[in-house]
Amino acid sequence: MHSLSRVLTAAKTVGLLALASCLLPVCVARAEIQLTFGLYSSKKPTDMVKLYRPLLNQLESALAAKLGEPVVIQLQVAKTYEEGSQSVIDGTFDISQLGPVSYIQLKEKQAGVSLLAIEGTKGRKALQGVICVLSNAIAGSIKDLRGKKFAFGDQYSTTGRYSSQMYLAENGITAKDLGTFNYLERHDKVGAAVAAGDYDAGALNERTFKKMVEDGSPLRALARFPIDGRPWVSKAGLDPRIQAALKDALININDPKALAALGEENLVFLPGTDADFEATRKAIRENGRFIK
């Protein structure tokens, strides 16, 4: 009888130890904050990952230090501008980088989306777009594009449509002055089409233009035009503590390699407000100056 009692006592002890060993990791492990950063594809998705992963790694470390918990940021690339914006609205993307046009349209649909920071250069909340031609093209000014074939990017693109069309209109070139024009969706497709001779000129962002030239594409800049800086946003309803940490972390990121990976010279993140996108609002509002 005593032997049976000792066996039962030992079994209970082993069971309790086993239970404790199963529960212990749960008790001591720190919670992991998981966030999804998303953006729409302005070039091949694999290229987008190479561009943004170094910066997201820096952001993970900065957030973990601020929040006192491990942070993991997953990267997702939407196929289209519309899909990218909708993913912020429905909460699939916790954080997103948008173009100014997409940001303005998104805020009209979902007012609770918060502006975290704006990509700028040299302390200015502005970047540059490029109108490119073949490196050996005769064209020397915008006026030489009369009667030519022109490639734009996506119909919802700031650089690839609205700001470039505003620049053309301000310099005397409207849709009827061009021989023809089409929307090719992505900036890299625009550059490739001009390099192949399929179009005489095209509008794309400067970082894509520079990368293509560095890789040997026979392109040159015919003109450059200013665009509002790219906004980074968080979805409506994101934990205010995480949102505040994101703002602070972005504005204080100063790792040269992580910033340089995005392809902009002297890139910085700056605090901003809706008022920083007035030039884009004007380009949208006055797009009829080009399409007339």
C-alpha cells in the first residue's frame, strides 16, 4: 500500500513538473508585435523588397527599443494602386507608403488614416520626377515633344500622371499636342519602353530613372519637375502607442545605407500635415489643362 502511495505521489510530482515546464515559456516569453508594411508596385515586386527591407529592418530595431517588445514587420506588395489603398482601408496593411495622389484619395475614403512622416530630401518635403528620352534623341526641350509618343505610368500615379501632365501643360504641351500617349502602369515599364524606342519620351520617378541609367539603359533626362514627398501612413485604429513610436522612429532614422537603399539622394523622413500636399491637389484639380 505504501509503495502504491509513493508511486502516485511521484506521478503527481512528475505531472506537475511537466505542466510547469509547458507553461513556463509562455509565462516568461515576451509578446511579439507583428505589423504589415505594404505598398503598391512601382516596379517588380522583387525589386521593391530589395529597396525597402533594409529600412524596415532599421524600423524594427527602433520600434523594439521604444516599445520594449520584439517587433516584426512583414512586407507585402500590392499589384495595383487601387489594391494598395484598399489594403490600408480594410486593415490588411498596418503601415503603408503611398504616393501623394493615393494619399489624398485615401483620406477622402477613410479619414482615420494617420500621416506618420513624409519622404523628402535636403530638408524639403519634395522629390523629383523625370521626363526621359533616349540618350541620343534630338529633343532638347519639352516643346520638342510635339507630335511624339509619350509613356505615362499608372493613371493614379503622382509622378507618372498628375504632376508630369501638369508640368507638360505649364510648358505648352497638352494631350492634343502629342502624337499619342499611353499609361504603362509602372515606372520601370515606362523607362524600358523609352529605352526600347517604343515611345519617344516618358515620365517616371527619379530613383527608377537613375537605377536604369546605372544599369546601362540608354536614357537621359529631358526635364525634371518637383513632386510632393511620399507619405507614410498608418491604418485607422492602430494602437496609439505603436503609432506614436512609428512617427518618432521614422523621423529619427539616419542610417545612410538603409536610406540610400531607397534610391533617393539625401533622403530624410520629415513630420508633415495634409497641407504639404497642396501642389498635388492642384495637379489633380487642374488635370483638365492637359486633357483638353
